[in-house]
Amino acid sequence: MPGASSQLFFFLSAAAIPAMLLLTSSKQMISELVLYLLCAAGYVRAARNAPGQPKQAITVNAFELVGNSIGSGQQVFLGTEDKVYIVDKTENNPTQINGHPAWAAEWSASSQQTRPMDVITNSFCAGGSVLGNGTWLNVGGNQAVTYGGDAAMSQLGGAPYDDPDGRQSMLNPCDGGNCDWFLAAPMTTRRWYPTLETLQDGSVIIAGGCMYGGYVNDAAQNNPTYEFFPSRGQPVLSPILQNTLPINLYPLLWLLPSGKLFVQSGWKTVLLDMDQNMETPLQDMPDAVRVYPASAGSTMLPLTPDNNYTASIMFCGGSNISTEQWTQNWDIPHWPASSSCVQITPDQSPNYVELDALPEGRTMGNLILLPDGRVLCLNGAKTGTAGYGNTTFTIGQSYADQPQLTPLVYDPKAPATKRWSLDGLSSSSIPRMYHSTATLLPDGSVFVAGSNPNSDVNTTAPYPTEYRIEQFYPSYYNQRRPEPQGLPNQLSYGGSYFNVSLTLADLFGNVDSIQTANVIVMRTGFSTHTMNMGMRSVQLQSSYTGNSDGSAVLHVNQLPPNAAIMPPGPALLFVVVNGIPSVGIQVMCGSGNIEKQSMMPAQNLPTSNIDSQQAAGQKQISGTSFLVHSARNWLVFMMKYVGAVSAILLF
């Protein structure tokens, strides 16, 4: 039964019925209103397979504290619709598990509670991605350490942390609170700062890294190779990773629709043909270094029918530091970060083009794709770089200073020179410096964690070890969300289209809204070191039918028959109406297995059409009529699923 607040809502709302009687003599319309009130008050529950409404944020375009991360959020990813997984380095966190500090955790979006997890090995500066079967892979990391990050006596474990050398850890996410990390067979070589990308068959490429770590790489410990998981044999030598020392750690990788791999390292860029092991040079990166530790924000922009699913990759910020300057004997924290933004469309052109610059220079600024097509930039600093050390010029141990507390939003559809906006955006009170992270959540908000430019836990440093979690709520967050019905649990590559039903309320009272509605599939990625490895957004091809009652149907194609556009594995599916996304649901792209995916021709979609009666006189329904139309939609659900017909007749 509903609580007192719901009862009060019902009885207050029922006072509207006399007013309705003045406006109409239709018993059916009043009956529908009563049923609407019953549903809204909680006396009757509609049974429907559709995403609902998120909790309301206190303020949109703002941050809210939502919990404690247990381990500082150096790496985070969304594992289920409710669970975010947090991975830290080996350090002396206060929470214990199995006799040592907890270096991993699971955070629940619904309860805002966190439980410790046992990640076993030292995952410091590891990489990660999700396999085609939904298992997450955490690769590499640092050697075993003791207090203060010093090397341990044994790389097999032992006091005080019992943290073996970093290797391949795996996780099958769950909502039952009973899943944990387990070890896979270790890689053939050590990799600190590797990058991962999921491929067309659901396997993962693992590229780059070094043997023992440091601010930048050097020839004595360089690992200029790539390999695959599951293994395809010995690692393969990569010329770009050989030739971009010392700034070749965490190379930037994207699988392109052509099936080739875009690789950016140091100032160099190539296209890698993984079948032939051949690299084709592209233009050198202009303006600034983008890879770690310059740490620019980067993302592949949305792939849509309008751009023919052509990939464009965007880079913003970083540091314009020459190759010979990448040492630790000068005042790094006060070097101004770059404000440059550039874009490349590597399947079409080898050249970069300039984009609107950031309003201010920024290093370590995450770029997060939003379901409405915009890009959120948050975290980072105005000066310095990623990394930490013990020198006379560091800020505590931080190689960066002057935190960037205010987010930005980039709209790729806005006119040039007007794409970045700070309008209405509130600042965070928490500096998010080195080892900060962010990831999109199903409700369209953004999870923000981390910041720890320290060799071990230090809560009194100028930029302390940070355990507070925030959510950022974009401008659309408190809007009434579409509640689409007919969403699938799995998407194939090509094949039969599916139908998504939207009510008049979902269309905000105007059936014409169906003309710009779309369905978006998003991988939220593995967030670490200013990257979200594997993050991408794909709009599905669709047409529509508008009905005479103001409702409508989207006819939606499956994924394009090319797994390089959206690799197999879990993703979020959103329906966006008037720029307002539904709450995302998790779907499986492809077969759910690590294997060559089946490709089918895409079925032809029906011709888009809006019923002529609706077009003639019922397009815009507002006020009382809009409420009644909303009630009528509730009535349909009650009659179909709850058997409410008798209640209506009695009324």
C-alpha cells in the first residue's frame, strides 16, 4: 500500500475532479483521470517493461556527494545498470578485506552504498575493457610494493600487503553482492600503463606499457608491443611505440569502422592493420602532446546515420612540451596546460583539423559522451601534468596545480566558435587531479571519483587521497523522461527491425516530436588516466509512425552489420526525445560470446508517417486534455495487465 505522502497526493489531486466536471461531461475522461491518480498515488501499479523516472536531483548542471569509494577511484567502470566498480592501486586504505587494505570496491547507484572487493594484485596504472561475453578485464599494473609505493622484496607477494605483481584480473559484474575479482593466466610480459580496446570478435587488444613504471618511459624498460586476450600468440612489435619514447605510455587507441586501429602516441599517429601488422603514418599531432602524462581529454564522437557511421576522434587539452623536456628536473606543476582541441577522421583523411579551443587550458580533463549527443568535460588542472614525485617544485607530490573545478559542455552540432559552453554549470568543491575518473550512468548522470597524486594514502596533502564520490547532473536530468516500451535485451548485427512504442506523454504532448526521436547505444568504457577505454556512441537507423491518439512508434534497425562500429559486449540503450534521454537499459551487443559475429542484411524500415487526423487537429495537446491523454495511456496498461476494467465500470 502507498505511504502517507502518496495518500495525501491522491486526496489533494482528487480535488481536481470537480474542475474537470466543469470542463467536460465525459464520464470516460473522468474515469481515466481517477485511474491516473490511483496510479500516481501508488494504489495501482502499472506492469510494463519500460525504464521509469530517475530520482530528482537537488540541482541540475551541478554536483552532489553520493558516497565513499573505499579505495580512491583510479579506475572505474559501469558493470550493471546499478553497479559501478572502482579499482585503486595498492596502498594503505583504511578499509580492510582478507587481511589487507581494500584496493577495489563496488558502488550501488540505487543505495549509494559501497562494498569492498579483493582485487589481489597491484593494479596501479592498469588498463581495462569488457570482453564480448560481458566479462571485464583489468590488465597490467605495477610491481608488488610496500608502504609508500616502494618495491617489495618479492614480486610473488608477502608482507605487508601481499600484492603480487600486476597481471590479468577479471570480473563478472553482478547485482547480488557476491562477485569478486579472479586471476586469469598472466601476460607474457609486464605492462604498466597499457591501453585496451575491444575488437570485432569481442576479444581485446592490449598495447604498450613499460616494465617497472615512472613518470615517463625509457628504452631500458619499454614494452613497444601489442598482444591479444584471449591470446593469439607472442606479442607483436609496434614501430610507433618504439619510436615515440619517452611519451608512449597509455597510447590512445580506437577501433575504426574500417576495421583498422587508430593509434596515437607521443607526437605520432598511425593506422594499424592488425591482420597484416602494418602501420600507415598519419599527420603528426598538432599543438600539444595528448597521451599520458600530458593527458588530454579524448573521445570518438557519436557514430550516426547522418555521418554514415564515420568515426571522428576529438582531442582537447594536454601539454605543449617538447620531447626533450619530458624530464623531472624543472618546474612541471606551473607549466600552462594547452587549450587546443583538434579532430581527425582517419578513415577519410590523414589530417587533423582545428576545433573550437577550450576556454582555458586543461590537463587531465575527462571527455564523457552524453546520450543527447553532447560531450561533458570535467576534472583536471590548469597547469602541470599527470604524475607525482618528490622534488622541490611539486605541490605536495603533485605534478599539477590550479584545479579546474567547473565543467564544460561541447555541442558538436552548434556553430563553430560557439560549441563550448559554461552557461549555468556549477563548480565542484573537490579538486579532481591525477588519478581522477568519470563514467556515464544509466540515468544520464555522470559518476565522478578519485584524485590521488600521492605515493600512498595521504589525507593531509595539498591534493589529498580522495574517497568522496560525486554525481554530476546534466541539464536534462530533472525533465520528465520518455518511458519507451518494446526495448530489446540483445542487439544483432543487421536483421529484423524492432518497434519502440512512445505515448503522448513520452512525446511531451506533441506527436511531431517523434520526427527527431532516436535510439542510442552507448559503451561507457573503462575510465582511468583521463581516458575512457572503449567508450563510444552509436545511433541506430529508424523511421516512425505517428498515431491518431498522439502516440507513436519508432521502427528501429538493429546495429549496423559491421561489428567494428559497435564491438560486441554490454552497452546501454537510450531513447532520446526532444533531447531528453530515457533511463538507459543494459543490452548485449552481438552473440554474448567471444567469437566471429554473425552479420545479416538490415531489414528495410517502413516509410515514416504521421496519421493525417492527428496532423489535422490533434498535434498539440496541452493542459487538461494532455493529462487525460496521459491517463488514457495508463488505462490501456491497467486493462491489459491488471484487469482494471471492472473498477472503471463501477465508477
